[in-house]
Amino acid sequence: MKIMLAPMEGVVDHLMRDMLTHVGGFDQCVTEFVRVVDQKLPNKTFYKLCPELHNGGKTPNGVPVRVQLLGQHPEWLAENAYTAVDLGSPGVDLNFGCPAKTVNKSKGGAVLLKETQALYDIVKAVRDAVPASQPVSAKIRLGFEDKSLAVENAIAITEAGASELVVHARTKTEGYKPPAYWEWIAKIKQSTNIPLVANGEIWNAEEAQRCQEQSACTNLMVGRGALAMPNLARCIRNDEPPMAWEDVAALLIRYSGYEIYGDKGKYYPNRIKQWCGYLKRQYPEAELLFNDIRRLSKSQEIVDVLARQASH
């Protein structure tokens, strides 16, 4: 079983990747997407979204981090994919699942699920550009408005030479609303031989097991679930109990050190409040914490509240 940490724009950056892979249980991470339009991007763009490239393409804890690209032009995606791998990314991932309207309007992300040939052309161009020893993976949803092209799209991506396919078991229109239609991943598996990774609505070890059973897929990718329960990957892998709230509070304090003394200190209050929004699903204490810090705007004030929570 492989467990991957999902890319979540504006949430799972290199600091969060370091934090969650330090907790453990993950085999691989994927970056927030690098937006490719009509040019070869400078190296600094890749280093900004994936500082792990300075560390051999791995987090400080040794977990590989793959650069993800998003765009619509095969030739520019191919050229930038080569750059990513040349800089040290262990392969490259292609985003065909992002539901954001701004991205879809410019023909990136999930809107490409309407165009099976476009998926093929992009994956083929990237596969041809990247050394054969480096994997080219893709992430899709089951479709844009419906699931009618789910299997066809997966077949096209497979035939274009992709090494692995992550399937978020919902359409773009379904967004993040429960349920996830894991059984559709099993349908895709019946028609392709590409290694599959199941994604969507995995919040605990029990749901992970149900996902594996219904999708006929061993490998998993988790995103929001890992933010709601930081040791989710270890719960799935080792049948561990959820992390205690005191340990979560200590983790939030550790995160404050990254954020305040790193390169995003001014964002820390909002980022902690955002993380509390996910934690509330698993920890009632997170609701109380959020109420305590919702009006605070200074990082140190928030850290003082967290310290009291951790000591309790």
C-alpha cells in the first residue's frame, strides 16, 4: 500500500508537507500546481513552490515530493515538465482535476476532462519529453458535469504512457460534497492496467478500508482528511488511534515556528484559523480553539492560546 499526501492549493505548501511527513505514514507528496501557460518558466518558479528541490526532491523527513503542472498546451507542459525533472523532481504530475473556476476558464484542470483527446495529447507530449526513468502521473476526477467519459479518459491517459493515475472519485460539479463514488475507480480498473490511486472522502482508517474495498484499489491519496487528523496516514497503515488533542496543539505550535520565522509569518493567523476549520471535524476542542482565536490578529497571541491548550 502506498499513501500519498494530496496537493491542496493554498493549504499544503512545503511547510505543511514537512509537518505532516514528520508525523509520518506518507510515501509521497505532490506539490501545489505550477501554472503553465505559454512559456518556459524560470527555475525560481519551481523552487518557490517546491523548495524540496534543494534537498534532492524530498522533504526533510526523506519523503519524495513530485512537482505538479497544470495547463492546456502540450508543448509548454512538456518543456516545463523536463525542467521540473531536471531540477530534481522525482517525476512529474499533471493536474486534470482542479475544480477552480478561474483555472477552468483558461482551459486548465478539470475542464479538460471534457476533451479526451486533449488529455492524451498532453500526457503523450510530457511522457516523450521526460526521461523514461522518471514517472509521469496524472490526477483526474470522474468527469466535469457527469461520469460518461470517466473510463474513456483513463484509457486515453494510460495509452499516452502515464505511469500512474490518481482518481478523485467525484466530478467537478460534485466538488467536495459527500459521497465519493469509489466504485467508479473499480470500473476504471477493469478497463485499464495503469496503477491507480484512490482519492476522495477518506477521513479515517475505516473509510480508507471501505474505499479500498469498493475501489479495488490498494493505494490511497488523502488531503483534507490528513488536515483533520494529522496522523491519518499512520492510522490507516498501522491501525493507530487518532492523535490526542494535546499533541495536535503541540503540532500547531510547531507550525507557528515555521510560519512566523519562515517566509509566511504575516499569514500565520489566517492559516491557523484555516487549519482549525479542518480539525473541527475530528476534534471538538478545535471549535473552542477557533472561538478563542477568531478575533486575534497577532501571531504571538495565537501561540499563547495554543500553549495553554497544549499544557491542558
